[in-house]
Amino acid sequence: MRKRYQEGSIKKYRGAWIAQWWEDGHRRNRTIGRVSTMTKTEAQVQLASIVTPINVKQASGSRKVTFEEFVNLIYFPFYRRKWKFSTAQANEQRITCHLLPEFKHRTLGSVDRDELQMILERKAAEGLSFSVVNHLRWDVKQIFDLALAEEFCHRNPALKLFTPREAMKPSRLVMNFEEVKTVLSVLEQREKLIVKLAILSGMRPGEILGLTWKRLQGRYAEIRQRVYRGKVDTPKTNNSVRDVALSEGLLSDIENWRTVSIDASPNAWVFPSENLSTPLSRDNCWRRRIGPKLEAAGLGWVSFQVMRRTHSSLMNDLKVDPKIVADQLGHTLDVNQNIYTQSGLERRKEAVDSLELALQNA
């Protein structure tokens, strides 16, 4: 017996992706793209745009749709058309791990606000970070927003949820100048260049490993792609598509690396894997080459995120215009100032001394 809701299927036939699904009791087929120009993931997104309206139509007016059915067969297919690959990976993993087990066989209309709030409080008590719990709060709101719009429930019970105070908030660590020098002193040429691009230029690891030589032709790095979990993807946000300024010493380091690279042709990876055809794996590089060296130097707490935060914070200490720093990092000014920049104690001491002196002279 065929399921009430469907995901459809994708098959490869004579160099084309063929979508298959059921509609009005009949099996449907449609060619949606060439294998040479479309990935299977992209074909599945196209399929989702076909079956989601059919699922909604079939379930229209129903009050017995389970949370699991709605999320897997309507919510996920719909939002995959909007989400980037990296966003979809993170969102689906989080919802599947933390929300589906809680409401798997519950109907949408049976879930109430207090129950959702208690689950957030329990997740916080179990040690999940503030960020994860806050994302879960947003997830359930978005799920029920869509369910309400499609008339699967009468109201959205997630509208007034709040993130519990008990949820662990991150300590936003940054390095000082001496710690940065130590990091650079213990690494070999390739890893040192990767880390310099992160600290001195504020680039994300996926942006660094996504570089090809043609993107380093001038005195800046053209950020037009990134690598996420081995997949070459577009940059994280619209602000992330940018030209990153490179310091003079960094330009010299890049040229030195170019001279010893096996393949420095325009389309070759700046940091290739052993087979040269794919970019270097961030996790492998960190686990084998960077992490152990930092651990031995007493800086095992340093990560790529710490490096980008260090870039922002040290630039702030040097009194660089925050807008310049935000543009270099590929952030909005608000994100740069409120999340990435940590003001140093000496800078704050200077500020309060200035205030006291101003009051004395008033």
C-alpha cells in the first residue's frame, strides 16, 4: 500500500536525472536536468519542489498529521529549496536528533506551548549550548509557522518560547599577540600559511581550502567558493562573496608556497589533497598537522573560530574602523561587533581613564 505522503525518487537514465512520483493515482516521470550540469542533490531539491505541493494538497485540512510526517515530508522538502547545503546539513541533523524523538508519533495539534518550553529547559539542563537550544527554539517556531500556514494546526504553540537562562553560553576566547606568534612558530610552511590566512586576513577555513590559484592573482584573495564537508559550495552568505585584502608578508608567503607547489595552474587548488584533484580536508589537516602542534605548545584551546575572533579583536585593539573589519571578515557590522570582537582589558582601561579625565576637566 502506498504511503499517504511521499518523497519521490531520482534515477539516472541516459545521462539525465529522472524524477518519479505519484499523483492522482498515477506514476509520473519527468526529466529535470542533465547529469553533466546538475548534481544528484540539486536534482533532489527539484523533486522536492514537485512533491511538496502534492503532499500538502493530499493532507489539506487533515488534523491527524504526525510531527514526523510533517517534518520529513513537507517541512524538510520545502526548506531544502531555500537552505544552502551546509545549512540543510546542520538544521536537519539538529531537528532529527533533538526534536523528532520527542514528538515522533504526536499529531501537530496535540503539542502545546508548555510542553515545548519544558523540552528546551531539559535540553539546556542536559548541557546543550545556548546556541543549539536557541536554534531549537527557532526550529519549532518555523515548523509550526509552516504547519499553521498549511492549516495542519489551529495555532502556533511555539510563538512565545524563550531560551532558558541555564543554557551554557560560550566563552569567546581570543589570542593575544604573543600567543599568535607562538602558533605561527610551531607550524610548518603549508599549515603556517593556512593559519596566517585565518588570523591575518580573517578568512574562514572553508574559504581558505576553497582557493584556487586564479583567485590569488592580485594583492587580494577572491572569495567565490568554499569547501564544506568535502563539498565545493558557494560562500556562506552574500556578504561572504568578497575580495579579502592580503598583507605584504602574506603575499610573500603565498609566492613562496606557489614556487614549491606541484601544480600552480590557475584552476589548481592552492591547498590540494594528496591526489591533487580535490581540496585538502580541513579536519584531516587539523587532526594530523595543526592540532597536535598547538596542543604541545599549550594552545590546544585554539580553533579556526578563535583565529577569526582573534583577527577581529586585535584589529579592534589597533583601533581599525569596525566597518573595514566587518567587510574583511564578510560579516555585517552588527555580527562583527557583537559576536566576533572582544575588547581587550587594556583598551577598556584606557576608555574609563579617558572618561574619568573628561569628568575632572569638565
